[in-house]
Amino acid sequence: MAMAMFYHLTRTGSDATLQTLLPRALAAGWRVMIRGGDMAALQRLDARLWLEPQDSFVPHGLQGGPHDADQPVLLGQGRAVNGAKALALIDGADVDVDEAQGMERVWAIFDGNDKAAHAQARALWTRLTLAGVSAQYWSEESGRWEKKSERISG
């Protein structure tokens, strides 16, 4: 059953949040698609994932290569072609309701200091929850992650 989790960033970047989420997803046996709105940012994330975290490795690749379907974690701007069960949305990337409903997790990671990103996240929350996708809203404003809202569909 799909669950959309919204991460309102105020202290860390999307890279740090993903470095927490990705190992958990892989441990659960899920493939992951990281969809970004900015290709240069995805390329920076790709380079960073090769080096960090130092105590583990996140197997991944940039979309557009010959082995996209085989990637445990695929970074790109298109559809998830790697059998992903988790989809991370960064830098203004979007998801349609049908694709979200086919995922175990959708992570909408957005800069809470950016009014446009905040408005986009609110619109996505509304669109997904009206379609019956369960959702949680998490904020790090207090210095640690706190669940601020939840809507469970059933």
C-alpha cells in the first residue's frame, strides 16, 4: 500500500536525507528511483553517493545508461524503469497519482525555506491524499525529525 512521506527541510539538504532513507529502502529489498528537477543536481548527488557515506555504499547509476533496469538506485528525470518500489522527489520533481499508487513509498523532499517548493508540496499532498494515498508530513524545524501530520487512507 502506497505511503507518501513529505520531508520539510529547514536544516539539512536533500542529499543528507536521502543518505538516511536509501540504506533503509535497500535493506527492505526495494529498488529506488530518485527523480529530480535539475540534472546538474542529480549529477552532483551521483558523485556524492560514490563517496558517502564512508561506512557503506549505495549502489546506483544515472538514468540513460545501458543498465538502467538493473540499478538498485536510479537517478534521473524520467519514469522509474528499474522496478522501483520507492520514489524520491527532489528539486521540484513530480509524480502522477497512478505511479504513486504503485509504489510502497513516495518521498517528497523539499526546501521548507523556498515558498514555491512548499506550495508545490502542499499541492502534491492534496492531490495524492484525495486519490486515496496515505501520507505523512515530517519537519526538522525543531532540530530533529517530527511527524506533524498524517492522513491514513483505507
